Amino acid sequence: MELNYFRDRLFDLLNDSEGMGIADLNADERNSLLTVRTENGNVFEIVCRQAAGKEDGWRTDGRPQTDCL
């Protein structure tokens, strides 16, 4: 999956979500940044970038992740 496709799909998912209390959503494609403003006034930034060197899993110590959230 390419980064631009992932970012666009993430935007669509957030934009179409109900029940999350999102008041506004802005995409800054130049900086691969999504800015989310919630109904209660909180602002969150999501930076989309492809992780280099983490093809073996989420961990940075080289061991594959085995636990679930």
C-alpha cells in the first residue's frame, strides 16, 4: 500500500465516522498531516509517513510483536 493511498483512506475513514465527535478535519498533503478538531475543541495532528526499517513488526528492537492491544 502506498503512503498517499493510506493517508487518503484514513481521511475518508475519519470523515465518514459517526460517534467520534469530529467537528472538522483538514488534510495538509504537502506535509502529510491530518488535523482533527473535536466537538469539545481538542485538536489532534496525525502525521502519516512510511516507517523505514520496521518491516519485521512494530518493535524497534528487531523482535516481532506478539501481544495484542
